[in-house]
Amino acid sequence: MYSLPAYGQMVADRARFDAYRSALERAISEDCLVADLGAGPGVFSLLAAKAGARKVFAVESDPSVEWLRSLAEENGCGQRIEVIRADSREVHLDQPVDVLVSDLRGVLPFFGQGLLSLIDARDRWLKPTGTLIARADTLWACPVTAPFWYRRQVGAFQPGALGQELGLELSILHRAASNHWCRADLEPEACRSPPEPLGRLDYLRLSTPHFEADAEWRLTGGTVHGLAVWFDAELDAETTISNRPSTSSPLYGQAFFPWSEPLEAREGQRLEVKFEARLVGEDYVFRWRARHLDRHGQTLAQQDQSTFFGAPLGLGDAQAARLGG
């Protein structure tokens, strides 16, 4: 769950705030019913009410939604906003809505059980002719040179780091750390090839929270520390937001998936990547597999990484993994 200061950062992100406000104003008419999924303290609900919605259902399981009861009164729309503090999958609205608005993303759209909640709310709450805001996310990726973020992620456990100088063997922790991703703030110059689309999440048709994609790049040379992944969000036909490298938004950043060992690439060599995101329980397991090839298609290196490999396993956990439990 987000903290109230985190919600404040979302409101302070002018590009995101203005984009959602514009999309809501275009979608809402005077007799419109709106559901705000994952409402938090209810800023989208307030925007929808001020845009003219007849009624807004603000649905949120986090206590932050309690602020909306007072905010709605202070903004003159207390009679038109119904606060529902509950897991959305347990909520049954008394009538279908014309507009379903949400931003359940983290750095990527794969954040907790957000996609499951969105699919469920769309199927049960939204009219067949209704509007989703946002209606789609396109995922992009590229191999990047990112020495700062690589050092921050795995540097403490690399050969030559302080632990080794003190005579400590920490290679197990190096392997584990390189199987974790992190939020990064990258510039376009970090890209070692032009970005490639991984795929499009069409929220009007999406039926699964899982995702997998293959991509290939012709490298420009240099050290490749990992893979950067981000999204372009289509709020409606006219409005988009993005967390691609170099955007002014301080909110999302990009997802950086490091290699276990950086790749030393020459211009014209290729990189093939298979990227997967699978919802397991309450959160996602990510897997990113890379094959580095020379100009003739011969494999130079392969890496297979997963956040599953980065988790500490006790004896019982290891036995369960071997048994598929």
C-alpha cells in the first residue's frame, strides 16, 4: 500500500495529474456514473465529481480513503461521492458505471494484484459501452549502460569490493542481488540500442495478469549492465503519459533488470531477451533471459535471471522447490 506522502507525489506529478484530469473531463457527462478503482485519498474521485459526474464510487481498501469523506464535503461534492473501503473484488455496485478510472501501476503495470483487480472491476462494474481510463499500456525495453545503478544494486558484493578486501566470500550474495530489479532514473544516452516494444496491455480485453515477450536488438557497443523497461500509457485517444528515460516525471522512473555479469558488446553484435512477469500470490516473479550473439549469430554469453533466484531459500524451501511445491 502507498503512504500518504506517496499519494502526494502522485498529485504533485503535473504531467500525470493534468493527463488524467483531461481524460476524465472528456469522458464524463452530466448523468455519468464513475468508479475510481484504488482511489487512495480520492483525488480522481474529486476530479470526476467536479467534471460533472452524477455519482462516483471511490473504492479503496487502504485507510487513506477515509480522508475522502472530509475532502468531498470541503469540495462541495459530498452527496455525489460514495466511499467504499474494501477490497474491490468483494464490492458489488448497485448499478454499472460509464467510466472506470484507475492507476494501479508501480514502476511497471505489474504491481501486486492490480491487474487482477482491474480485470475483475471491468468485467463486473463497467457498462459494455463504458470507458476505461487508462485504456492500454505499451511496454518498451532496451539494453542499457548504467554503471551507477549496477553498482548500487550489486556493487557491494562484486569481486574487489570491501567484503572481499576483508577476506569475506560474498559471491552468493552477488548472484542473489543481481536477480533483483530496481527503480532507476535513466537518460536516453544510457540506451545501447533503440528501444523495442515488448507488447501492449489492452485493458478492455486483457484476461490474464501474466505477461511474456521476446525482443532483439542490434547493439551499438560498450558495456551493457542490464535491461531497462518502461511503459507508455494511453489514457484515451488524445492523452498519454510515459516513464521512458529522460521524462520530467519524478514519480515512476524505469525498471532496471541487471545482468549477473555485465556484457562487453561490440557494434553490430546482437542481444536476444525473453522477459516474463508472472503473478504468484500477492506479487510478481520476474524473469529475464539474455543471449549475446556475435555478428555471425554465434552465442557469446547467456544469462538466466529471476527474482525467484534472488530469494533466500532455507532447506525446507529448497526441498519444496525441487518437488515443485
